[in-house]
Amino acid sequence: MSTRRSFLALLTTAGLAPAVVSARGAARVVVIGGGFAGAACARALRTLDPNLDVTLVAGGKTFSACPFNSAVIAGLREPGAQEFGYGSLAALGIAVVTVAATGVDPVARTLTFSGGDGLGWDRLILAPGIDMNWTAIPGYTEAAAEKMPHAWSGGPQTRLLRRQLEAMEDGGLVVITAPATPYRCPPAPYERASLIAHYLKTTKPRSKVLILDAKDSFSKQSLFEEAWATLYPGLIERVSLSKGGSVSSVDPSTMTVKTDFEDYRAGVANVVPPQKAAAIAARAGVADRTGWCPVEPIGFESTLQPGIHVLGDAALVGAMPKAAHAAVEQGKVCAAVVVAKLAGRAPTERSLDNICYSLAGPTHGFLEVNKYRPEKGQLLPVPAAVSTSPLGADAALRAREAADDRAWFRALTAETFG
């Protein structure tokens, strides 16, 4: 366990005042991951029990949000609008550490950092997000992603894909690969195809978008396909799994994406590979052979390591998708369970909502709302609680739902990051 001096040094690195460290003797809860799940959980912990010693290991000074990433790629939004800091969390008395954690000892209940410092914890909450599975597609490596960006996380990859689209000649082919589930944000490849198609229609009308899909069906499929027929006739083509859409390999030197049946030469290749929980999850012993982290559905405590909870995109939680709204819901529910357990109380089972908006164009939006409840060791959907935008809606409704999407994002980020 670190000394108080070494931990304060980490806070100095983060640019925060030492006063954020709570009094000795308080239970210490450490949250790893400064995204939606981690930030929401840290905030809720501090709100529910101001006496807790709450540390958020954010790993950086800002967080790049993924919702609306495709709008950035399509030139509809600037990258800076996706960046959020941690000042309001620090103002609550949460210790924010901006260096990354490198190791977890679940037996000693300690966390280590790259400089050799350590930190003890009574409860650890992991919300580390995802890593790309670099072995899943032959030819697709971290180096290849500099030519064929995945852009599945905020920041440099997003800006790279935007520059590539801007530089592509009119008449070029944009290839988007969509992985099999589970992956972060199930409808995102199809929103991305839609918004890139909007960009091409308005700036490079002889170009096309090709989706190579490792699935036969996808989230909000009817709504997307209706939008494509209305907004982008002939501009978007999708090859499903059963039609040969699964990618077998890529060659970044020739910008070729290959399936078992055909090779596609791309002007721009957005290769979205299969994913897994971020590497620290495996180091903590909470990831299984799938690469994801199995958890119980009430407080998201690991089924592999007691005392460690896993939230957000890294967790396997049954039917609940890996999405921003779901992550915030999980963070708040987990905080309530942790506070109850530390106080010696039995946790309360809670249902969780997920609101998922998608854009098919700047003024063409739709949504799906779901509720999930703990059942049979998983989070399962509540069938009567499903609500989806109707097919055949007029342009006014689609425009309102696109505006609602932007309002939802503003509200979610304000609630989480302040």
C-alpha cells in the first residue's frame, strides 16, 4: 500500500490539491476509468456517502466521448465538442489521478502505477473500456490502424478517419467493417455509414459506402434501411454474414479488405475489429477466455474476483448493450450497492434503463428505449418496456428525434462530468 506522500505525488501530477484526500479511517473506493461508467460511479459514490474516500483513476486529463463520434468524422461536429474534463468531480472531493494504473493485486487489494507508486482499496471498481483485439483479423495490427483506422474510440483515430475522407477523391469507395457482437455500441457502424453517406452525397456524390458485416441482422435495422432508401438511394451497400460479409483479412499496403468471396479495394477503410475488455481487466483477473468480464447483475461484482466490480463496455451483463447511457446507469446502481455493502446492508435489486439514439442524417434521428432487470444471473430485457421510433414517420418527427439526440447527449455529459 502506498504511503500518503507517494499518493499525494500522483495528485500533484494530476494538478489537483492535496485537500481532496479524505480523512484517515474512511473506507477507500477506487474507480479505474474516467469514461461514462467510471465518472458516473465516482460521482454517485461521493453523493451517496460523503465520508467515503473516493479516488477516480482517470488515466488522462480529459475524456473523449464516443457518442457523436461519427458526426465528427462526417464533418458535422468538431472534435473539441467531444472532450470532457474532471474539474467538477474534483470539486466534490473526489481524488482524480490522471496517470494510468498498470497493475492490480486482488489479494493484497492494491493498485500500482507506472512510476512504482501504489494505492490500497476496500472496494475496486473497474470501468476501463475496451481494447481492440489485434489478433482477430489477419493483417490488422496497431500499425495497420494508422492506414485503416478503426476510430472506435475518441481522439486521434477519429480525426484521422475524418482527414482521410476529406482527402479521398470523388468516386472512391469507403469500406466499413462491422464485427460480430458483443462490441461497443451495437448500432454505431450503421450510424457511421449513414453520416459518411451524408458527407459523400453533399461533397463527393460519385463515391459509395460498403458495409462488410459479420452479422445477418443488426440493431434498429428496419429504421436504418428505411432511412438509407429515403436519404441515400444507391449510396450504401451492405453485405451480410450469410452473403459473404465477414472479413477474412486486410492488406493496408494496398488498402484491400478481403472476404472469403471477394477482395475490395478501398479509398478509405474503416476497419472495426472485434474487441475485448481493456488490458487492466486481465491483469486484475476479472476477464475470462472471451476477453470480457463476467459479473453478477445486481452490483456488477466480478464472478471471478470478489471485491472488484466491473462496469460499462468491459462487462458482460447479459442483454444490456455496451452503450453510454447503459454505462451511466450501471455506475449509479453499482455505487448504491457498494455503499450498502460497506455499511453492512443488503443491496437492493434495481432495474436499469437504456436510451439509445441514432442519426441517419443531421435531421433524421430515431431511438430505442429498453429496461433491464436482474434475472437468472443476468440483466434481461423487460419486454413490455421496449419503445422504438415508428417506421414510416414524417420528416418532422425524425428532425425532432435528431434534436432530442443532441439534447440527450448534453444532459448525459452534464450529469456525468458537470
